[in-house]
Amino acid sequence: MKLFEIDKDMLRAPLQRLLLVAVVIGLLGGLSTWYVNTQHGELLRARGDLNVLRAEYRDAVEAGGILRTSQQRYHDLEQRGFIGDEPRLLWIESLRNSGQTQRLYSLKYNLRQQQPIRMNGGPETSHYQLYASPMQLHLDVAHEGRLVSFLDGLRNERPGVYRLHACTLTPSFSKGQVLFDKPNVSADCDLIWFTARRAEHFEEDPM
């Protein structure tokens, strides 16, 4: 045998084993890389799903709060007579209660028929129609402060939703002599009571 001569037959088996080991290591490395990438993608998707669930949960909580708040406001307006048919008796009773508290000399009212209205710049809805019921008030009071107190008392009665349009005051005494047992001021006021109820849909006449 020559010096440094390599016996290929003896090396064949170790080389085959080494090649097999290298192939196995390569396969294991590829599988591990694939597994890591797959798990990383699953982790990213899971995080994305979690963020979506968090956002949906926040939206649900906010929507629940808005619903509870809106529902409470709806019930409050319903109890005050704003939603539904106009509660004329409630309005008149509130006027009388406030008038008796302020010891008015006289209280007269004229409530006209309600009319559908639209508010400029207000929200448009096809589900509810807003109505206005004009009212004229005539009051005889001892002095102007009684009128202010009467209006404050009416507001505290919470009979409904209304707007005070104007009041005209006229002295009822003569020659500057203020009377202590009779009315000294007459007030004529214009109020508008508001109600809302479900809209009734009618087909418009094309003519």
C-alpha cells in the first residue's frame, strides 16, 4: 500500500452515515424554521383577533352606555308628556298649581290646536313628528316679581317641554297708586308647548 493512500471502501460507510446525518440535520433545521414561522404567523393572527375583540368590547360597552343614557332620557321625556299625545290636562294642572302657589288674582288661558312643525337646522327623522301647541296666558299679579316666580314654579312643575315666547306687562293701577289688595300688573304671555309622536306616513297628492 502506498503512503497516504486512502481506502475508499473503508470510508464509504462513514461518509454515507455522515451524509445521512447531514440530511437529517437539514430536514430538522427546515422543519424547525417552518414551525417557528408558522407559530409566529399564528401568534400575529391571534394578536390581531385579540385586538379586534378588544375594540368590539369597547364598542359594546360604549354602545351599552349610550343605550342606557338614551333610554333614560326617553323615559324622562315620556314622563314629562313630551312623547305621545299632548297632555293638556297636565299642562293646565301645572299652570294652576304654580298660580295657587304665587297667589295670582286671576289666571286665564287659551290653548289652541296643535300643529306639526319642522325646526330649521334640527335633526331630520322619518319616525317622529314634532308638534307645537300655542297657548295664550293672561295673569293679574300684585307685581312683576310674582310673574317671574310663577314662571319659575311652572318650570319646577316639569309639566312638559315648552318655550316662553313673550310677555307683555300692563300696569293696572292709576295715577301711580299701588294697591295692596288688588292686582297692579296684568301680563299677557305666549307659550308654545311641544310634543312628539310617531309619524303617520301618508302618500302625497301628486297634484
